[in-house]
Amino acid sequence: MAIEIKQQKQSKLGSFLVIILILAILGWLGWNFLKPIEIFQEPNITDLLPDVSQELIYAELNIGKVFNHSVFQTLTSHIVWPLEIPNLGRENPFQAY
């Protein structure tokens, strides 16, 4: 009579959690150490504009007032829209002359 020793089944949940933990650590390391270095800082709009133009940042635009202004009402269009596209080339380029 042979003595058989049965091995205990290892939990798949434990190995799954270890793999997820290792992937999370590798992802965190990659995110922190392999990200591109920012060479130039994004400029601040208040640094770019001269002091006189600083008030334009906080200006409020009332579109209704602009459209109802008498000068805006007198504006007229001097172009034909949509533009007429001239016929370039032949109707059927594969047709013999």
C-alpha cells in the first residue's frame, strides 16, 4: 500500500493579487520616473501682456450691445458668398478628344 501525499491547491486569488500589485508598482515607477521632462514652462498671460493691456483680461463683452449698435447695423457685405468656383478642366477627363 503506497502512501500518497496530496498537495494543497494554492489559491488563484492570492497569485492574482500579487500580479496586480507588481503591475501597479511597475506602473507607478514608470509614471514617476519615465515621464518626459518639461523644459519650458507655460507662460502666464499676465506676464506676456503689457501693463496697459492688463485690464483687457477682465473686460466683459456684451454681444447684444455690439449687434444693436448703429455703426454695426450700417455695415454691408462687399463679397458674394458662397464664392463661385470656376470650372477647371474637362467634365470627363477620361473621354477622348
